[in-house]
Amino acid sequence: MESKDDVMDYFKIDFKYYKQRASVPSYNDVLDFDDVDSVLRKASKVSLLESPSIKNMSDTKNWEAYHLNTVPGFYFIKNVLTREHQLYWARRSLCDFTRSPNVTNLDQFQAKESVDKMWENSESEFLTKSNFNIRESEIWAVRWATLGYHHNWNTRNYSKRHRSNVPDDLAAVSGNIANALGFEDYKAEASVVNFYHSNSSLCPHQDLSEVDLTYPLISISLGLDAIFLIGSDIKTEKPEALFIRSGDVVVMSGKSRTAYHALPRVMETTKMRLDDESDFLSCYLMNSRINLNVRQVESDKSVLPED
């Protein structure tokens, strides 16, 4: 009989391989949806349902959507956001989503009034300080912000008493993405905004806190390129590795909704055109990656328990 020690954690092996910095890993096995012909052995192009035109995203007729056949329910969508849309969402993430009533990783260490001014203070310092170093700026310390139902990182649960509103524009964009894939009446009830730097990573994990897991998790990438791993509900199966770039959207539904996934490596390159050296937002995005992910927490059939 096979012992526990004999079971190979292929997810961990691949995560450590792409994360390590001792040498540059080979990217030959990383799926690149910018080279569509190379991914069609594992992915199929899918048709999208027409959705109404809304602000802050492109029309669905411009999108390209693919289903990763080796990971049922996993979708990769290109051309959802133009450069202008990407800049809009990056500024919203940094300037607005880090402020009250939203919650950040810094709130337990300093006054919320101070956290609320971090973007403003950092941008002012960028414009006035001759020896400005972005890695020493206040905004550099922000790692995550939560909107809507605020995820408790200790208990891995949500609470009805700890909630703010998901901004209308973010709810509209995520709802449009869900509707285009056939997920009707999607409600954006929680969002985690992650801020990564070029030495950052996100360890293998599953997102299981939502009480109704039949609704998809929607993830929007901005800024630096990264390598994303997506597997199954067990780590003994080898995951797929793929490049995700600024403006790309991934959707985890069906079996992939509860799959292990991770971000082992943030690259030092970006597909996004950032050509204004006098702009602080461009400076930040040349050095960082932002991930906006949105979830529906409850449904009519499954609700959070009363506190």
C-alpha cells in the first residue's frame, strides 16, 4: 500500500520550481494565450453571450474566451479591458479601494485615517522628492484590501456584521463577465484586491469560504505579468501553468471553482503600455501587479449563518 510519504505533491513541486530565483526557470510548458495556436492543444475557443455595453470595459464582441479543457470550468478571457480601462481600475484599486469603509492589511497596525491617505501622500512625494524610491513609499506596504463581505483571514469565514458595499462599477463589470459565460443573476458580494510586487508570490490554496460555490470566482489582472498555476481539488495532480497579463480575466467555475491555485512568480515585464514617467500610477504599475477578484457569497438556497 502506498504510504503518505510516497505521495508526490506535484503542485508544490511546480510552485517551488517557478518561484525560485536561483536560476531562470524554463517557460516552455507555460501556456501563453498571446500565442493562441500554442494553447489550442489544451484549450478551446468558446462563444460568449452578448451582454449590454457598460462603462469601464470593452464590448463583449471584442473579447476572446477560451476554456481550459484539462481544468473543467476554467476560462481565460482576453481583450476585456483596454489600456484606458486598465488604468481606471488600477487607480480605483489603489486610490479608492484602499480607503474606508474597505479593510486593508494595515488597518490593525495604524489609524485608518492614515491608511486612507497613503495613495495621496505617496503620489505627492513622487512629484516633489528628487530621490523618490517607490519601495519606500507608504502605498508600497498595502498588500490587500477587502470590499463587500470582509474575509476574515484567521477564521476563513465571512460575517453578516462585517460588510460594506461592493462598488457599483466593479459589480457591473464582474456581472457582465459572468453573464457573458452564461452565469445569470450573478451578485458581486465580496472582493479581495491583492497588490503584488516583483518578489511576491501566493501559495497554493483553495477558495472555499463562500457558502454557495456554484457561482464563479472572477479575477482581473493589472500591471506586471505573472505565472498562474491551476490544478484540481488535490495537490497530487500536476497543475497547468499559464501566463496572465494586464487586462486578462480568468474565471473559475464548476470543478475549477474549488481547485488548488497559486501565483508562484510575478515577472518584471508588463504587456501594458506605460510611457509616462511623470505619472505615479504608471510608476507603480511598472513595479507591481494588482489582482481584483470578485465572488458571490450567498444565494437564495445557501446563506451565511447569523452571528
